[in-house]
Amino acid sequence: MMGTILRVNLNTGDIKTESAEPYREWIGGIGVAEKILYEEVKPWVTPFDPANRMIICTGALSGTICPGSGRIAAVTKSPVTMGIASGNSGGSFAPYMRYAGFEYIVIEGRSLKPVYLLLKDSKAELVDADDLRGLPVKETVDKLEEKHGIGISSMCIGPAAERMVRYGCVTVDRYRVIGKCGFGAVMGSKNLKAVVADGTHGSVTPHDVMGLKRKVDDLYERIDGNVSYKALMDYGTLCHIPGKYKVGGFNYRHNQDLNIPAEMAEAYMPDNLVKKYRIRQTSCAGCFVGCQNGHRIPDGTYAGVEMEGTPFNSVLNFGTKLDITDYGFCIEATWLCNNLGMDMDSVAEVLGWVMECYEKGIMTSEELDGLEPCFGNKEAAHELILKIANRDGVGAILAEGVARAMTCFSNKTAYYAIHQKGNDLYEIIRPLIGYGLGAVTSTRGGSHVLGSPVCESSVFNEEERKIAISKFGVTTFNDALAYDGKPEIVTYYESISRACSSMGLCIFVSDWQQIHMLDHQDFADLLKYSTGVDISADELRDRMMALLNLEKMFNYCHAGFTRKDDQPRERLFREAAKSGPVKGAILDHKKWDKMLDHYYQVHGWNIETGIPTEETLHKYGLDDLIVDLQKPARDPGHAYYGYEPVPEEILESEE
């Protein structure tokens, strides 16, 4: 049984249900959601159009005893890229939504007044949310819990998303976030403040209870004693800091280097941060790790601020990228973004871009409302975050992201605007070629969780090497600077990541995190025990490749994305790392293009355009999409994305 689709029309207030059985071949989760999006949202629909859909989905394993089964996913047409948006978050919403009686929610239209959607006992209703209008996330959730009890889970937006800051996010259970692509802005455009799930009376009964239990026991045996998972338990994702420092994996002063000063590295070492800031260890529903540590700022300007999940991203975004050595500020900035409803990766890229352009003299204090945002200026960074959230002054421009904001300043600023397909880029490309390929080609624009391998910086023993070779078919999986073999590895993880999102699983339980963890065969076994659907590992992988092809076609039809949009920004080909373990690291145009040729060949896509061929669409059962190849791609009006004139001083230095 595929479960129930809840359809909510905010124009009329109509709510109805239907079976998801017609979408059985799409497995579940984002597979079903993206197929519905493709069918129902046409290229002429804009992201903030009431006709756009926001689809929230649980996975095939949501609410079961499977480790890591606490992820809730969503898809929509992105206001950031104009293409497909897919994202997921931890917390408790996925099992609560399923316990409340629903697997998928398809939301369309726009309410005339603020509302929230309440799910309980297989029933749904729209509730007036005028008293929640303009409230930050914490206060919103507090009020919802006062009204419905603490046994609820919620997805809600803050005031920045209500104001449709283009990279507005959705916050789950106060601290978890569906961040990239502007999901919160789409919710804001629909006047939908929150979705609340009361799952106190529900449960999920697997098809084969004992089979699932045996499989779960097997997974726990693989985890037991693993050093990597122990580090995640102890430090959360902060555990990645020492390894990243050793391989040149830090963005320092907004892409000016890949290495950070020794004193900054020491200040950000996990032991130091945990000792001073950690107050508890927390986890998402169904988690076996607990990587979402709770932190509190003990002293200084932001003393008393408390939140969960301040991750490695926070250090890179608000610490090293802005040249700020203060983890308290990283916590405060992350908390502000989450509570106000903005994707912190996008905010940090905007801040880094502004700081660099200001220091280079190509942005002025007058253009920035009198602020002087040089690197290290915490006060200016804090003020800009608030301005963006309120769309106040220059904040109204910066709320559009660097790809759009750069058109409002000197042409010279475009070169320093680092984004992919219009999405502000968090990922570091130059020292990790495979990781970079996955991020750059990502269908949602700049994302390392849709195909980027993390094995390039891993150390493998002999047994692990054999496993990796058998899965990838290449031997260059942990040669970070090699171009050969990376398309095969990225393709493998493109399938793994989509399988996780279809199952409702955290990617940390897959072999993305550790090579001996969940792979396609494990997913097929879990699917059989949970739902009774019996498919082979190869069939499952093909279904995930079908999903990737559907995403590529959506992007072609809606955003006009082709091969040109799978190129990194020019700066990354012209400026080498200045210091550290990867000093001199720089992308090579010829090698990148050759690798991209091979990447398209592996997928069966047209080498010149990067678009799926008729043969490939037919291979994956997507014959109904072939007609769309014959239609001209829609021009969404973002041709300026590729505009990046190289500054004269850079050209002179190359001579």
C-alpha cells in the first residue's frame, strides 16, 4: 500500500484525499512528489504563482524502527533557480505526519489570510493563523504547542519567509531546517504559516515485522564500534573540522583561500567547542547517532542564546568564510537565520560576497546603508542578517541572493558572486574534484547531498578499498585532485541520495557516510520488509536514475538549464589556493570539460547539451517526457547568471 495523498487547495479551502497507488513505480518519498510536480506544474507557472505546488512527503520507511527514518522531504518549483527544488530535514515531523494518517501533502493556491494546516487522526483542517503572523519560529511553535499540546511536530516559517526572502527556509521542530531552494518563500507566498502533525494515536505496521527487525539488527552490528559514528555522537558534525583542516577544506575570507590560520583552527577544534558550548546531545526521530548537539553561548554579547544542531556548516559559514574566530557568533547567526526563516548557507554567501566586494572597493558604505562590512566585523554581519530578514534598505536587494543582487551593484562584483544555477554556493570545489562535480551538476543548484562523494578525503583500509571498487568500478575514489573516475562515483551517489529521500532516511545511515553501510541491496531489503514491494537492487537503482532524469527534464523545461549550467564559476578556474595542504589547487577548464563529457556519457545524456536523449528516457520508462525534448526550453529571464567579467587585476596577474 502506497498510502494517502492529502490535497489542499488554499484558494478554496477544499481538502480531499486520494490513493498514491498510481505512483507505485516511483517507490515513495520524493519519487512520488517529483512525479506529481512534473505533471501538475507547467513551465509557465512561476514559483510564487498560486498554481505552483509545494509537496511534503514521508518516505517508505518513515515511522518504522529503521535507524535514521526521521527525515521529512519536500519538493516545489524553486524561486531561487526557477528549476526543481528538493530538500529534507530531520526532526519528528515525518513519523508524526504518517501516524496522523498521511504520506503526502500536495498544497496549491494562496490563502486570502494566514492559515496553518492541522493533521490529526486521518483528518485535516485549515486553521486561522492571524495570531501567528510575523512571529519568529520559536514563538510560533510555542503558541502552537500551547494550543495543541507538546505532543505535536511542526513545520513553520518565520517572518523572513513570510516576506518572501527568496531563500526563505522551513524550520522543523524549532531547530531542523529544509533550507536550500526557497521552500519557506513558497510557503510565504501561499500565506501558509505552518503545518502541524499530531501523531499521538497512530502507528505503522511493516509488511514483515521480523524481517525488518533482523535487518535493523544487522545495521546496528555494522555501526557498533565504528570510529566515524562515535565521533558524530561525541561532537556532531563538528567532528569534521580536524579532517577538513588537514585536506584544505575551508572557505577562508570568501574563497580567497582554502586554508585557515593555525590559531583559528585551534579555536574551532571540536574539543574546545564542546567543552565551552555544548549542553546536551539530541537526535531526530529514529536516529542512532544523535549528531544534533545542543549549544548555549555562556558569555559575551550573545550570552544565553541556545539552540540545537549548530553544525560544521555554521563554522564554515559564519566563522572562516567571514574571518570571524568566535563560535558564539556562529551559534547566534545560525539561530537568527533559523528563527527568522532563512537558509544560512545562502545568507553566509551573501555576507561573504558583500565583505569581499566592500574591501576591494567595488561596493561602498553608501550602497550598504552606511555599514562598513569588512571581514571580521561581527556587528555589521549581524545587522545585515536583520536587514535581509526585514527586507530593509539594502537588505531588500541582498534578500534575492548573489546571482540577482550582483545586477544591482557594479559589474565588477559579478566575478565574486559564487553561486550555481542561481543558488548561493556553500560547497568548496577546488580541492575535491568529485565532490565539486556532484555539487555543480546537482539538479537543485549547488548541493553536496545529491551526489557529491565524501570518500575523497577518507582513509580506507584494504577491505574498505575492495568494497569501494566493487561499488564504483574505479580506483580513484579517494584521490581528491583526480578527474578520472569521478563521474562514476558521483553517479553512484546520485542514486544513493535519492534512495534515501524516497525511503525517508538520513543520508548518514547510507554508504555515503561509511562505505560498508546501506547500499542499494540494503534499501531493496528494507523496502520489501516494510512495504512488501519486491524489487532487485539494480531495479531500485534504475528507478533512482529515472528520478534524476525527470529532474533534469524539469530543469530544462522550466529553467532552460543545459551544459553551460554545469560549469563552476570562472573565479574557481583562475584563482589558486594560496596556502596550506592544497596550495596551488585550481580547476582546469580542459580537464573539467573532459570529465563533464564522460559524466554525460555515463548517464546517456547529450554531450553538447547535457540533456537526456530519447533513448535514455525510453530506457527508464519516461516515454511521456520525450515530447518535451522537442519543445524549446523556457527562458526564465536569468541569462545574467552566467555574467562574470574577470577583473583587470586578475587578467594582469595571469600574464
